[in-house]
Amino acid sequence: MLGEDREALLNRLLPLVARWARASSEAIIQRWRELSWTLGQQVRVEVGGEVIEGLAEAVAEDGALVVGGRRVIAGDVTRVRPA
């Protein structure tokens, strides 16, 4: 894919972009959940000066990550590996 010329790459990507542009919010969030590496993992989220650690439980309907019962809209998420 990266070895293709730009026009060929664009021709392959445009139908995919169009498909997701037509998709419902529910379909987008569901696919996001299916592809998320964070769900079910222990994570650490740094938001400004605050650190939240816990289980990544869900992706909310608005796209927020739910960690330890708290909604996180933005932040740096890293997986916490067991010691």
C-alpha cells in the first residue's frame, strides 16, 4: 500500500472513507470497540496533572473511554503490564 503511487492509494482509500462517512454513529462506535486494544486491559491515563489507573471498561456512545468507572475524553493512555 505505501509503495503505491498517490493516485492509486487515494483510489483505494476513497471508497473506505465514503463508507464510514455514511455509517451510523452506532456502527462506528461498535467497530471502534471491536478494534480497541485497550478494552479489558489495565491502563494508566495521564490527563494534565492527573493520573487515572484502572480497567478500561468501555467506549461510551460519545467515544469517551471509561476507566475504572470514570469517563475520559482526552489523555495519554498506556497499558499497565502486570509485574
